[in-house]
Amino acid sequence: MYTVQDIANLFLNKISNITNKKLQKLVYYAYSWYLVLNNEEVDKLELKLFENKFEAWVHGAVYPELYAEYKKHGSGVIPKYEGKLADFSEDELDVLNQVIDVYGEYTGNELESICHQESPWMTAREGLQPFEPSNNPIEDVEIFRCYSKRL
């Protein structure tokens, strides 16, 4: 298992012009697709890319500690990561590269819009007003159910 920062570092190394919002969504999709592709049953979600702590914030799925790390950049671009990357397996890199291929060209705002149309975020925000703050967790079961339907 990796840390959320390991995944963020890879994206910050491979993709240019990443904002905090875009990074949040890329890491969320990496986590989500890894969960779906490496587990077979919703009742046994044991294989994870890192420990999940995503919350359903107003602007989509957010990992609070990762947000705090990069909030100093505001809505600006985060500098490229030039350090050593985690030692990912071939299968893990395949998932991460697919996330880059599918989601990497979108802006943070476009990824936010996509996230807002998906059930894991919507379920976690049920009963809330559109701009009401929330720390409600986005549950792994909801992630698995949503994205496994797309396979």
C-alpha cells in the first residue's frame, strides 16, 4: 500500500499544469479505479492503493491532508515533482497511466463537474445544499458500486 502523497507525486511528475483541484480528482479516480479493478466483491474491499479518507466537499471528492499540503498554491499550478517516485508495480502503473490517459487532459473544473454527476459524491452529500460545507466521507462501497458498473 502506498501513501496518497506517492500517488500525487507521480501525477505531479507526469502531468503539467496541475492545480490542487485537478490533483484531488486525479488521486480520487486513481483510488477508485484501483479499488474496482483489484477487488471482486463489494463485501470484500481489501485491496486499496492507499488508505481512503475522501470527503464530499462542495467542489467534489477531496482528500483533506492532500488539500492542506497544496492549498498554498490557491487555484494556481503546483510545481512539477522532481523527486524519487514510489516503486510501483507494473499493474499499479497500468492503472495510474490509464487514469492519466482518461482524466489527465481535463481541467480541475471539468473533473469537478464529472465528479458531481457520479453517485459516490452525490450519495455522500444527500440532504445538503449545493454550497453547504461537508466532511461526509465518500464510502468505498459506493465507489465500488458506481465504477464497477462501467467495466
